[in-house]
Amino acid sequence: MTEQDVTRLLAKLPVLRQEIAKVIVGQQAVLDEVLVALLAGGHALLEGVPGLAKTLLVRTLAQATDLPFRRIQFTPDLMPTDILGTEVLEEDHGTGRRTFTFQPGPIFASLVLADEINRTPPKTQAALLEAMQEGHVTYAGQEHALPKPFFLLATQNPIEQSGTYPLPEAQLDRFLLYIRIGYPTEQEELAVLSGTTGTTRAEVRPVLSGEDVRQLQQLVRQVSISPELLGFVNRLVRATRPATSTVKFIQDYGRWGAGPRAGQALILCAKARALLQGRFAATLDDLHALAPAVLRHRVLLNFNAEADSLTPDDAVAALLKAVAV
């Protein structure tokens, strides 16, 4: 890419935020993390109580990026073939020959919303593993490539446990970021009530094309990060493992730590955040800002932590305080 190409792409990012802000009020930190996941080439899990515009955020992002969008509503009776696709028997009326033809499922889109992913049984949840990790789907021994870019956003409700199936740790690790959505502020909620109960409806225009997203994802990997910060990320991730950690919080409350994929995710996300802010070098602030979303689903705590009402976010805060920069 030329310097003009880079300038053109970076100039589109603030416009993208403005288009999404026409529909989504507030939630700037959540939007930043979603865009970081998109630019870093990973996937994100959104968690929040009903009514916080999780689905609306993903749909608005699809409109603003002009990417092929599909929504999959996860239900207890959903089957893997409902997501991946299936083979159908077709007959050539001229020759009478019958052949099986693969019919792609809704996973074959650039932006996929897996709505209420924890409402479907594990066998259907696991159907997403290969697609998320490898970028293709295998059916009847044949590989079928997914479109590029491929970005999966899943949502789940943290308060409802009846009829749900918690995601296993191996699948959680496939998500680059675990994003938590909180309640809006008083002014933001007032703006939501005012803007959504009238006759006006905001129109979101596309800003980024699929090719723009691919170029931005390549550009993210060219953002620099110093050897000192690489060493910090390495020490931070290794400190999450109870067997070797010197952090007292992890020694007392840790059950399982993060793997190397966590370090890769944190570095890529820090680079993406730097690019979103118009910088070509990741900083310590980028790492600190994204560490909770990268690590909260990769650090498992024991029963003592649950008894003391401690969460993975508490573990990440203790790690950031204890690990030397």
C-alpha cells in the first residue's frame, strides 16, 4: 500500500464511528473493542443483559461496513447443518444424472451474528470451531472456504441460566475478545428514549468495503511494538498460570492460566487500537486497556475465588499491578 492508500483508509475510521453513532448511543468503549476485533482479524463475544442493543450494534456495523451479513438465531433445536450447510440431491433433467451439491449455510458471510450462542447444545456450538480458527468449513470430506474477511460476533445473556449451555473453555479461547456491555449513563439512556420513540429513523451509509477491511487488517500487522512491550506481554501471560506464577492472587485463586494465543491476541489488539487512534506504534496504554477483554475468558479461577466473590477481571487487575513493566 502507498502512503496515499494508508491515509485514505485511516480517514475512513472516524467516519465509520460517526455512522454507527447515528444508531448506537454511547457505548464508546464497547464500540472500540468491537472495531479492534474486526481490524485484528479475530472474533468477539458480546455479553450483556437484554435490551442493551447488542444485536443492533452488530447489524449497524454490517450496514456501515457494507459486508455481507447473516444472523443466526441460536435455539435448543438448532443443528450443525443449519449453520454450515448441507448437501442436496440435484437431477440434471437433460441426462437424468443425479449428483449431490453443497448448499452453503448462513456461516458463509463476511459478518456473522451468532445471537444467543449459549442457547444451543454443545454439538451445535462446536460447529463454529473450524470456521472460527481455520476460515473454512469441511463437509463430506471437502473443504469450503469462507469469505474474507470473516468476522463472527456472538452474543449471550449473563443472567439467564435456564435452558442455556455455557461455552466450553476451548471455544471461548477462539474468541479474540470477550466484551462486556454495561448499562448506559443517565444522559445516554435519555438520548435513547428520545431518539427511538419518535418518527425519525437514522440512515447508516456504508463507509468501509470488504477490500478496505482486508487492507486495514494487513496494516494492523505492520504497526510496531517495542521489544520491551513484547517482553511485558510474555511475562503477563505467563503470570496467569498458577504452577509458575509469582503473583499471589493467582497462586491463591488461579485454577488455569492463559496459553500463548492470549499473548498473540493482546499484541494484535494493541496494534489495532493504536491504528484506530491514528498511531503506528502500540503503547503500554493499549495493552492495559485491552488486557481485561483479552484475558477475562482465558483465566479460570478456583472455588475459593467464587466464595470470595472474585472475578477474572479482579485477577487481571492484580496481574497488571504485579507484573513489572
